[in-house]
Amino acid sequence: MLQLFVGQLLNGVIVGTLYGIIALGVTLTFGITGIVNFALGAFMAIGAYTSWYLTDVVGIAYPVAVPLAVLVVAVFGLLADQTLFRFTRNNLINGLIVSIGLISVIQSVLLMLWTTTPKNMHYILPGVLNLDLFIVPKMKGVVFLVLLAVILATYAALTRTWAGRAAYAFAQAPEAAKLMGVRTGFLQTGVVVYSTALAGLGGALYASLYSLEVSMGSSYILKGFEAAILAGIGTVMGSLMGGIVLGVTEAVGSIFFPQAYRDAYGLVFLVLILLFRPSGLFVRTR
Amino acid sequence: MFAAATLATCFGIAPAKAQDVVKIGEIEAQTGALNTYGWMSSQGMRMAVEEINKAGGFEVAGKKYKLQLLNPDTQGNPQQALIELKGMLEQDHAKYVFGPFLTNIYKGIEPYATGFDGKFLLIGGATAIHFDLGKAQHGYLMRSWNWDAGPSGFGSLMVANLKQRGAKKVAMLMQNDAFGHVARDIYAPLFQKEGIQFDEEWFEPGTTDFSSVLAKIAAGKPDYLFPGYSDAVLYDIVRQATEVGLTKIWLVRGSLGPGLKNKDALDEYIIYIPKYFEEAQNTEPKVKKFIADYKAFYKTDFPYDQAPLCSSSCYDHVFMLVEAMQKAGSVDDVAKVKQALMSITYKGLWETRYDETGEEVINFDVVDIKKGGNIEVSHFTPK
């Protein structure tokens, strides 16, 4: 039982980082542009399909295909920002409607290109690490480390670079940031593109673990939002922690309760947290 | 109208008569997460229709007919399937409809189809069709797939075989949907009868990470994992099962694909396969010809992993229907054609006949993939 519990605790942490990377995109986009971008799940699907296509169809090595897929998603993110999201900034409803419309467009294009038949990438790194107390699939371990590194690097960039501090400043007081010389339009575009690239990275890594189908991003964007709300919108490390809490709740919950309702475990936990800490787990209350 | 009749008389042009063409419908998912079953059926059916028409059609009661295939894509969606079936029955007046293979689709169209009892035949592989065969107002039904249970059932045989392998405990991991519950209802008694402990776990459609539930199952140390039921989930389940040490898989639906992809991590992958084409192409001339024809027709590689599903409402069934119409001496008397279908044994890719309830009985194979990819095939011909 201990082995099962520890194993699932670890599995929850790993799956949780995938929720965390989406949550990070959600929190960054909302914090800087005021847009609730539900299309991040669809961008994740673009990243997944692109990495699968580049690896299995074109024959490019997976470590090269992943950054290429991220680049492709970032370009789509830039296009989406310049043609759509630019006009909806700081307008919650318009941004939401545009992002929901964008999901339909992206899913339809993916359907036209690759139908709804699931795609399975060849195994990049098969096998498991057996550490007595728990077993970790090697590829899941790699995905976890990459996502963790990206989230930590994002945190470092936001806290230790001028651009990062400018983003924080803009999130807290847009007018003051503008007066201090922050190029706000450029900053907002950069954040939208970076958030979509994060979703693309999540998708590209997801493709090495699971089967792909066009609506795969739907559940992940919901989990990403759950994680972001659980942590408290606006906290970078909180996004990671929110994702991990959600992943662990689902994984450990599935040991004691039926797997068929695993999505509900995270939601119940979210409701409980919000009852006692309405601003989220990792937001400091004054 | 008068002008058309005059033209036809003067120039000897006979207007195309509806009875010159026999319309056959097909309601299958050709795309979608559950398209595995319908896609191959559609592939084979197109080939059969093309082959028959290219040969000049077929003769019934001294008259030549050609076939017209109506095969839109249900995408695995019951509402879409219902729209398509309505079109086939009310606009195209098709009297023979093949499919569906999916239980959820059948459940979706059954109430409507029942209103057309006696006016058409629905020949499908869906497991749920079994339970309606012989029921009042369901004379239109025939089932184009071997039944799991019963003395000739492949499931009964496979469970008995599992007992011989020393299995004492089997864990089922099934999708929480219509077929999943039907599968449990079929197999729980079969395992019980053989004295094999049967545990069940369920997952929601759309699940891709099964590691938690598989770890839970693994902790119970079953001898075999019985996962369901389509390749859309099997690739993920089989991979993740091997990662938690569940290396013996036993299935009654799905393809060899997930087993072959994980062949180095698996100890056993036992699966009911209507025909193991890789072997049959060397021993059965009809199979060899079918594979060559397929490659020429679609200008692509032969889908060995999907091909066994051509045993249901597919290539052979079109030829069998034509033979039945010829025997019945009619293309539109569905009662006579059904009677003829029930009385013949068609020898094509499979040796196919229907039992007294209208359920298909075909010869089949059980394939066992061993560690590293070695394959053992057992052939069965039900009594």
C-alpha cells in the first residue's frame, strides 16, 4: 500500500507539472492582458500534433522536433494576438468569446489535417526507473524535469530580469509602468506569445506520453484553470504548485475511490480550498 | 415528361430504372476515436461493390443489377447515424443497411429502425444487437459478428483457455459506457463459471492517463489484465500497464497494434482476431488475392492490424447478400432475402453462416503475442 501511495504521489506531481505549465500560461495571459484565454488548450493540441508530425511523419529527431513545435505554436500565438486578442485586451467577455471561437477554428483545422483518429507517437524513451519504493516511466521523468526547468526559468526571468520586473510592474499598475517607459503593447504581445509557446511545449511533451486526438486540450485547459484558481491568479510558482496539488489529488484519490470520477476529486478539493482561502492557496492575504 | 418519353422512344434511350440498381447502405464511423471498427468495414465494402459492378453487376431472376453504396461517416455519433439512416430508408429507400459495429450507435438508431421492421435488413456487428435478435418487431436485425458467449462463442473458449493457462484472477479495466457494461455483463459470468476471480475498474471516455488505476490494479496482483475496448485507449492502457508491471494482457476487442508496439515489455498479449492476415496470406489464396486487390484499389499498404475487422459487415457480406438475392430470386423482398441469407454458407475470406437467431458464425483465430514479438496463432471453427 505504501508503494502504491508513494508511486501515485509521484505520478500526481509529474502529471501536475503538465497542468502547471498550462496554468502558468493562463495566469500570465490574464495578469498582463486581462484575457481569459481558453484557447491555450487548443494551442497545446497544435504543439502535440506538430511534434508528432515532425517526429513520426517527417522523421526529425524528437529533441529537435519539440523546439520546432514550440516555435510553430509561438508563431500561431503571435498571429492570434495580432489579428484577434490585440483588440480584446482588458475586455474579459470579448477575450473569452474570441478564445472560445479560436478553439473551434483550431480543432476544425486539426480535424481536416489529421481526422479524429488518434495518433500515437513511437516511443521516444521506453522503460521505467525502478526505485524500489516507486516506479517512474523514464519519459515521464524527462517530461517532468523539462517542465520544472521551464517553470523555474520563467520564475527567474520574471523576478531577475528587467523585462520580468516590467511585466510585474505592468500587472500591478499599468499606467505607472507606461510612464516609466515600459512598452506595454510589446509586453502584452510577448506574454501572449510566450503563454501559447508554453502550451505548445506542454503539448509537444504530452505527445511522447499519450495518444493524441483533437480535443485533447479541452481537459488540460480546464485543469490549467483549476490549478491557476487553486493557486491564486498571478502567482508563477503558485501555478506549478496548483497543478501539482491537482495532479496529486487526482492520482491519490483514484487509489481510494473509483477512477471513473477522478476529475471530480480535483474539483472537490478546489471548492474546499476556495471556501477557506477565496483568493487561492498561494496568494498572500493582507 | 412527354418530351423525355418521346426522346427515349426515338433514340432508343431507356431511362435508368430504379430497380436496375440495388442500393445498400452502411452506417459506420469512418473517422473518430472509435472508427477502428467501422473504417475497415467501409474499406472492404467499397472494394466489393466496385468489384461486382466492374464485372457487369449480378443477375437476379433473369435481370441484371448493379450496386450503389451509400456510406456516409457517422463519426461514432449516434445522432449523426440516425440522420444518415433516415436518409437511407426514407429518401434512398435502401433495403439493406450494413452496420453499425458500435453499441452506442445501435442504441441510438434502434427505436427508429424498429419502425421499419419488415421493410429492410440491418446487418451489423454491434454487441447490443445480440440481445434484440428474435425479439418482436426486430425481424430486420441480423448480427454480423461472432457472439462472445455460448458453446460456439469465442469469449467462452478464450476464458476456458485462460483457465488452462492457470489464471486465477483477472482484472477488467473498461470504459464507462454502453459497451463497457455489456462486456462486463457477458464476461463476469463466464469467468465465474470457470472459477476465475473477476475484478472490475472503470474509466471515463477521454482518459489518457491510466497510471493511477493501473497501479491500483497491479497492487491486487491479477494474472491478466482485461482492458477495453478500442485501439483509441488500448495504446495508452497497454503501454502504461507494462510500466506498472502488468505484462499479461487478454482482450476480446481491439487489434494487435498495441501488443506489437509494446512487444518487448509484454509477456503475453492474447487477443481474439477473426483472421490473422499475416499468416493467412500464405495459406489462403482468397486472402492473398484480397490483399493484392486492396493494395491496387487504394494504392496504399495493406492495413494488417485493421483487416481482421473486415469480418463484420464488410467485403464478404456484400457477396453473400448478392448470393442470397440470387437464391431468393428477388432484390427487394427482404423476408425472402433474409431467409436465403440464413440458409447459405458463404465461403469467402471467412466461412460465414448465420445461426437460427440471425447471428453470424465464422471461423476465427486467437493470437498470442509473446515477449519479443513471437506470435502463436490458434484457429477455431465453431460447430
